[in-house]
Amino acid sequence: MTLWWARRDLRLHDNPALLEAQADSPAAMVFPWGPALHFWSGRRRAHLARVLWSLREDSGGALAVRRGPAAELLLAAAQESDARVVWAQREFSPAGVREQDEVKAALEADGRELRFVGSPYAVAPGRVVKGDGSPYQVFTPFSHAWREHGWRAPAAAADVEALRPLDSDVSLDQEAAHGDAEDPLEARHEFRETQILDDLRAFVEGDLARYKDERDRPDLDSTSHLSVPLAYGQVHPRTILAATEKVRHDAARTFESEVAWREFHADVLHHHPRGQKESLTPALPDDAWTTGREADESFGAWRRGETGFPLVDAGMRQLAATGQMHNRVRMVVASFLVKDLHLPWQRGADHFRKALLDYDHSQNQLNWQWVAGTGRDAAPFFRIFNPETQAAKFDPDRRYVRRWIPELDTPGYPMPMVDHKAEREVSLAHMKRGKGASKG
Ligand SMILES: Cc1cc2nc3c(=O)[nH]c(=O)nc-3n(C[C@H](O)[C@H](O)[C@H](O)COP(=O)(O)OP(=O)(O)OC[C@H]3O[C@@H](n4cnc5c(N)ncnc54)[C@H](O)[C@@H]3O)c2cc1C
């Protein structure tokens, strides 16, 4: 027998690691419910439980979910099923790399092997490089080289009949109940792999045509919503690109370029792992940040959606209520935290880590750095979003803000907590000082 280590690739279709595991012998499937999950929000853990539940259903009950560190569990499962080889998708995030090194060492010490095939990307990080072999620092040339490099066609679906079940010790029903789901698991379809593929098809045939014009409109909410299934690997970007490539419309190219941003951020973090915590291109001097009690109070108002700026508050309330937020609104709330409240991007990124259903380490950290003006190819620091003009432009009928702020336009809604124009000047002054310091 062989083992498939289920990681961020929780699907049966287009899954090369699972196919390899099945190539020469029957395969068993194991997902380690590791200690790192304790740091996830209840909602995110519950969503993972639903995704695993649906994969177990679709695999005829074959998926084993076991509690414990990956290295220990996979070694035990390999011994129990007499598997000499464990197949897995390669991860590129610093935590994913650390984990796979531990699993590899544990298996090899017992005369077994960990083999990798595939990655969560159309083109694995590190593959697209400049002529001289160095990594790209700027998105546009990266995206051209990425397209030129190209990717494989989607792989075949796994053979469910040839899977062999192992026992589980995690109750997915119990874990799924931590979130906001009131219905029993069986009643929920939106997280099923087949449903996600149907939704992708419907998006490509429907909203995709308007993507270029509407992608920035939180009130219309017509983007693909694929980031959540992508974060758990329920769909591979290759499958998405195979569907959009057939569409001749310009909007499909704009959409593919957003998928390329996902690949670019993963590539940047792969080459610069310190970017998960540190600014890659510091824009401000170290003393620019608000600290102490004032910082905690500002952060609290931002987190609760009580800043008095409707677009910021609607976004933060949507996040708290659903674990999701539209991309345009993410940019506005992030800019507000860094450039109006003068709090470091890492603090906001950490809050998103706990709250976002589609949390993805490289995407989150580097999008925060993009907004903060500290990334490799970031928006320049002086590009400071004005939360009011952004709202007027992208939520012109105020439908989005009204949906999330019932007390809007009543005395119960707070006054703006800062004067945006004044705080903008403060940020720009910090930036100029920062430049002076780096020249000096
Ligand atoms: C501060 C901040 C934090 C973010 N954190 C995350 C995160 O943790 N996880 C995450 O998946 N995305 C993150 N994003 C990117 C983006 O907001 C989401 O991917 C997008 O909102 C998902 O909605 P969608 O699937 O409908 O996107 P669509 O507009 O339909 O785009 C299709 C796909 O392209 C990719 N994509 C789109 N925009 C971006 C982008 N700016 N950067 C990278 N990839 C993109 C996503 O995979 C997305 O699913 C963040 C953005 C910001 C500004």
C-alpha cells in the first residue's frame, strides 16, 4: 500500500500527488489535524472540518483524519498500512516547508520515503526566473514570463474504488459545530468539491464577462469567490485557468492576471521568507508607529468596525460576521490601519490571519505589504486610500455599507475617529523622514 498525505490539496480531481499514490498500489489517505489548528478561529476550523467531511464523503469514507503532529501521525499510519512511500504536494510557505522536512526525516529514519509531486500553484514558486537566474522583483515582467512558462493540463480524477480506508480519531461533526453552521453537515452543499466545480463553470459562463468592470465593486459582489476553495486546495489554479483560457473576452485576461498575483506573492515569499514578518522595503522610520494605549484603542475601534468611516466599518463587520471581505475593501481597511491610524501592517495581518476563511500566508502577508508600500512590487507609500472617495466610487448607492451597518445615518453611528486629511499629512511627513534616514 501507499499513503497520500492530504495537505492544502483537499480534492479528488486534478490531484497529481493522490494519483501518484494510486499509480502502483491501493492508497490510503491521511489528513493530520495538527496542533497549529488550535490557533485558527473557530469559524476557520469549522470550515476545514466541513471540507474534510465532504472529501471523506466523496472518497467513499476513505479519508482518515487524525489528531497530532504530521511527522508522528504519518509515520504511524505508514507503519500500520505497511506503506514504504508517502506521496504529498510540496508546500512553499515557511511553516509548510518546516513541516515537510520533519515528516521526511521521520519517514527516512524508519527506512521509508516522502515523495513530492505538484504544488498549490500553476507554476511552482522558484521556477519563473530572469535570464540570469535571479528572481523577478516586479509583477508585470513576472506575469509575462509566467504565462510564457505555461502549465500542464489538469490531471485525471482519482480512482475512488481503489482507495483503502484507515480509522479516524477526529470527530468532524463536532469540529464543524464550532463555526456558525446551524444546519447538519449533510444539508450544506457550498463546500462540496462538485459544487465548487459547478460554481466555477457558472462564473466562467456568467459573471466573468463583467469581471473587468465590476471586480472593484463590493456592492455587486460578482467576483469568483474562488479564494476560499483555493486556500484549502479544493480546486487547483490549473483547473481554473483551463476554464478561463477558452474565453476570448478581455475580462478573462484581467481575471487570469489576478491569479498571477497569487503566484507572484508565493514566489516572492519563497525567495524572501523573512517577508512573512518583516517589511521587505521599509518605507517609514521605526518611530513612526503609534504605541501603547492609544494604539490598542485605535486597533480595537478598527477591529470592531467602529471607526466612523462607513466603508472601513462595513468591511470589518463583514469580516467578523462571515470571515470574508471583498478585495477592494481589504485594501481600504488595510490602508486605513497603516496610514490613518499609524499601526504596523503586521498587526492588521495577524488579525486577518485569525478571521479570514480564505487565509493564505503568502497572499495575506504580501498583500498587506503591498498596501503598506513595503513589498517588493508594492503600491508606493504615498498612495493613501481616501475611505470616503473610495466608498463614493465603488459603492455609489451605499448598498454595501448599508448591508453591514444597520445604524448608519442614525445618531448611534460614531463620528469619524480621525481627520483623514490630517493623518495623511502625518504619514507623508513620516515617509519623507524615512527617505532622509535611508539616504543618510
Ligand atoms: C490586505 C489584504 C489581505 C489579503 N489576504 C488574502 C488571503 O489571506 N488569502 C487570499 O486568498 N487572498 C487574500 N487577499 C487577496 C484578495 O483580496 C482575495 O484573494 C480576493 O478578495 C478573493 O476574492 P475572489 O476569490 O472573489 O477573487 P477574484 O477577484 O475572483 O480573483 C480570482 C482569484 O485571483 C486571486 N487574487 C485576486 N486578487 C488577488 C490579490 N490581490 N492578491 C493575490 N491573489 C489575488 C485569488 O486567488 C482569487 O481567488 C488579500 C488582499 C488584501 C488587500
